[in-house]
Amino acid sequence: MKLKFLTASALALSLAVTACNMPAADEPPRVLAEETTALFADIPAGTGYFATNSELPFQTPDFSKINDEDYEPAFMESMEIHKAEIEAIKNNPAEANFDNTIVALEISGEMLGRVARVFFALTGSNTNDTLDAVNAKVSPLLTAHSDAITLDPDLFARVKAVYDARDELDLNTEDTTLLERTYDDMVHAGALLTEEQKEEVKKINTRLSETTTKFGVTVREATVDNALVVDTREELAGLSDSDIENAAKAASERGLAGKFVIPLQNTTQQPLLPELENRDVREKLFKLSVNRADQGDSNDTRLLLAEIASLRAQKAALFGEPDWASYTMYDRMAKTPKTALDFMEQMVGPLAETQRREAGLLNEQIKKDGGDFTVQPWDWYRYANQVRKEKYDLDESLVTPYFQIDSVLENGVFYAATELYGITFEKRDDLPVYHEDVTTYTVFDADGSELGLFYFDPYQRPSKRGGAWMSNFVQQSHMYGTKPVIYNVLNIPKAAEGEPQLVSFDNVNTLFHEFGHALHGLFADQNYRSIAGTATARDFVEYPSQVNEMWATYPSVLQNYAKHHETGETIPTELIEKIEAAAKFNQGYDFGEVVEAALLDMKWHALSPEEAAAINTPEAVDEFERKSLEELGLEIGLVPPRYRSTYFNHIFSSPAGYSSGYYSYLWTEMLDRDSRKWFMDNGGLTRENGDHQRRTVLSRGGTMDYFEMFENFAGREPDVTPMLEARGLTGDSE
Ligand SMILES: [Zn+2]
């Protein structure tokens, strides 16, 4: 995963963390004009640590000099400075041009960026009550600050003047991209609307905020209310003692002492279903889950979600777009809902076939187990787990002794990067860190010059939120002469004192994944920070990181790092093959439920205002959902979507959220699997291949069309087949 600090546009804050058809070398980067810097000359400088660049190498934050008390005043002061800079840009008597408007905007808010990058890094990875309180206080202020800039009509008038004259300006490709992004983001926020339309949008936004909040609250209540209640312990046969104890405790907490309660999780499938031996209880639990929020009572969300879909379609129409998805996808790789839908529909055939094949396999297992019924969704994982155990008996504890963390990082992740790109790493201990478990490395380019700095923060701790992510302390920019300072944060359980620090195979993959983001950031070769490195589209940013996972199981890389911590013996290939074979199992369900949810998301958001308005009864909502999935031929009776519309929080519980974006992970997986195929077709792990990938993709940031980028890399358009093969959806796999 890749961390985005704020929803605020890159335009306003240049905070987004994460390349033109022409190689950058052919186009000398624009230098910072005197006209631009002179604009801000009269604005008083800030005070305190964040007022100036750090004096440490790479301008990396000097954690020995930063106190928790520094952040709030630094935020307040730096927002004031940023406002003054925006005023200076707006009130400049000179005619608007690229340097005095677009570049000036890009470099404004320097101190704010500096404090925010450090602050949000720490609230994620090493927070405390003070930082949390500052976060709660400044987050709404930052959003308002950013909105005020994006929606400033006088500022937009200057941006538009430059944009309208763009054909006559002497701009290189990166300049043009910066100009277009600045303009597009402001237009997307409403800069081109009439006053009347702006009022309409405000009304819709207010109503959207109310309805989406209500959706979230109602789903939460429906989820609580639909918990399974049983009277006897016998009905929970198959569950562990601790699960049963928890169920008894959950019951007493609800005033049902003596009974047993299993609360629902967010997803359609429920984690305890496979263990429950009593089939009737399984069915009851599953139906409580899948029928949540559609029972015609006060917890019914169907009319709410229909209104949300309708409001979004109306808002899109005010912007001249046919539907909400078209409105939100303006800066994505896929660009249009049709592209995303066509992509997903290509999977439907093989997926439906796999779903039927897997159901057949599970029906055999049920018979073998003495059952006299055909598989239903509430039986699925119980029997899938049995088959998995028989076919891919894999004991994780046999694998982890081969994955010692230092070796995974230095002999695995770094080694693969050295083989591919010629870059090398040198551990250093002279830089202050924000926690004693954090290590730092200087990264050197193939020619021996310094490329950037890398921070590695691997272990779980209470002050760190869950998951894994990458971001920058310092962003690369030729204009400023800065090199990237990048951190990877993970949540690996820390070994007890004196024990070897081993990691699971999942975490090995996560290490390679996050370092894929790091490479994308390290190879940034841009003039402007807001489009440098990983500052790319939501349906593109996970692509380089996913590709980097391929080297985790690449034979020569494995041989170099996966050595038993006691014997030094290299991991046996059968073990890796078993892991990989197991990964293809049960994809008709695992992958199917995700594709169905992504399809539902896109279908709801590809409606015209008229179509959306026609879905105005609870029954019409059911019908639309059923038709959207069934018409495609998916086995939705056997494999329902991961979230049904009525409890699909990702897309309906905030004004925009992940709406028309749930497909992104599938999309980047397609790019990833297709790229792995390209590597394998061209000789695998070689410098030539790595350099080609760096030149065409990893060094390009967000400076050009993503399809063009992919085609420059692969020599053709992306193809969905390798992903289907990797998922075992091509019919020839077991
Ligand atoms: Zn990622």
C-alpha cells in the first residue's frame, strides 16, 4: 500500500507522496525563475525547526531537534505563510504566465509541506496522545485551507489564462503535465461552474454528506443487530473453546446472559463459518450477513444508497459528465467507466467457469464427508478448507525458518534491486531516527552517485497503525536539487529478545511490495514534486510495487536470501511450489467475490441521472443489483459479492470514498501480471530489463499518459490473460 497524506489536491499542498514520451534527458528541466521567487520575497519567513530545510544529508528530518510541541504552531504559521503566497500570486500586477502562476503555485506552501510530511509520517508509525490531538485539530483546517485555494476564483482566472495560452508557450512535456493537472484539479473542484451551478453543487454535497454518513451509521447498526444468537453451546459445535467463550461474553454484554452471540464482520463471508459443524447454524449466520440492511425495517439502506447514486449522477451532470464514474475518473489510467467495465467483463467468462468447477470439487468433498446436499455459500469455505488441506498441506512453520529479516531485506530485496538496476546500499548509523527500531541506508546509483536515502521501520508496536506503507520525508525535484528520502513501514511481529527475527512468507511479499514503491520513489526524475515518483493515479500507483513482488520467489533471488537460520540450507523448491500452487486454489470464490463487488461499484456509478432516478424503491435496488451481476453470467447464488450494495461501506459511506475505484487493485494486478510475463519472456532478472523498466515506467512519475507508459515498457497494450493464468482461472489448472 502507498500512503497518501491528505485528500487535499497536490496542487494546494504538494504533499502527495508516491514521467512524456520524450526521455527527460532530451528536455532540460525548467529552472526556477527569478520572477517566481521574487513573488514571495516580502513574505516574512517562518520560525522554529520547520522554517528551513534540515541541514542533515539529503535534508532528511533531524529527529533530534523536533519536539511534539513544535507541530501545531508550525502548522498554523505555515498555513498563514501559504495563504500570503497565494495572495501574492493572485495580486501580481504582471500578466499571468507559467512561471509566475503555475510554478509559483507548485513551490508555494514549502514550510507546510515540510511539517506535514514529518507529522503525518509519525502519526502513522509512532504516534502518541499529543500528536493525535494535533491531528484531530489540524486535519479539518488543512482540508479547508486546501479547498479555499482550489476554489479561489481569482487564482483560477490566472491558471486558466495560462492554460488557454498553452499552445503558444514554450513548455516541455513535464511543464505541460503540471499545467494540465493544476487546471484539471481546479475544474474538477468546480472552478468552471456558474454561480448557480456552484450553489447546486453545494446543496448536493451537503445532502451527500448527510446520506453517506447515515448510510455508514445504519450499516453499523444493521451489522450489530444481525449478529447470530443461539441458545445452546451444542449449536456452536466445531468452534474453539475461546471462540465459544467470546460468544458467551458477547451475549452477556448484550443482556443475553446464558446465550451465545456471534457478531458479524463487514464482509459477506464470516470468519467462523468454516468451523461451524451444524449446517443450519451456518445457513442462519450467513443469511443474517448477506441480508443485512435490506429487511424493510429502520436499518434498511436501500433507499439511502439509491439516493446517493442519484445525487452523484446529478452532480456529475452539473460538470457536464454522463455519470459519476466519468466525473471521478478524470485523472485515472482507465479514464472511463467503460474501460474499467470492459476490463472486468473480460474476466467474467473464465471466472464463472471456475466458480462452477470449484463448486463441483466441493460437492465431491461434501459427499466424501458423508453430506447429502450440494454446496451453498455457507458451506463453501468449510469444504474448500478441507480440500486445501488435502491437496496443499502446507505448514507455515516449515517455511518461516528460512526467512530471517536482515537476510530478506539485504540479500533478497536489495539484491534483486542491485541485479536489476545496479543500485547498491550502505547502512548508516549517523542519522537520528524517530524510533530505535528504524534503520537507514544510503542508496547509490549504478554509477556510484548518491540516489537517495531509505528508512526501514519493520516492527509492530502499539504506536503504529496496522498495515504497511511507503512515503517520502523529502521529495525528489530537479528544480530544488533534492533527492528522495523514502521510508517503508511494516507491521512484522517482533521476535522475543534473543530469538532469531523470522518473518512469514506473507511479510516477505510485503517487504518486496513496499520496496517496489520505494524504487518508484527513488527513481523519480522530475522537476516538480507534485508529479514526481509515486504521485500517480489511484489505478496505477500499486502497479510497480506489485511487480516487485515477483522477485521474492525468483529462483536466483531465493537462493541468495532464503537460508535456514540454523542450518544455512537454502529453502527447498517444493515448499515454494506448494505455496504458489495453494495461491491458485479457490480463486473462483476469493477473486470472484472481489470482481463482483468491483462490478457493482462501477454499475452503480455508471448510471445517468435519469437511470439513477428510476431506481427509487427497495425492490428496484434489489433488482438492479441482481441484474447487474446475473446478466454477466456469474454464479452469484453460489458466490455472492464480497459486499452487497446494502452494506458496501467503501463506496457509499462517504461523499466520494472509493466510489468507482474498487476496480483499481484488479487493474494494477493486470498491469503487474502482464509485466511479469514481459520480464520472463525477456530473460527475467537482468540489468537490461531493469534499466528498461526504470527508463519507461519507474522514472516517469505522473508526467505522461499511463497507457503510453505501459506500452513503452511492454511494446503493446496491457493484456488480462496473464492475470487470469496467475489466478488459475484459465481452466487448465487444478
Ligand atoms: Zn502498495
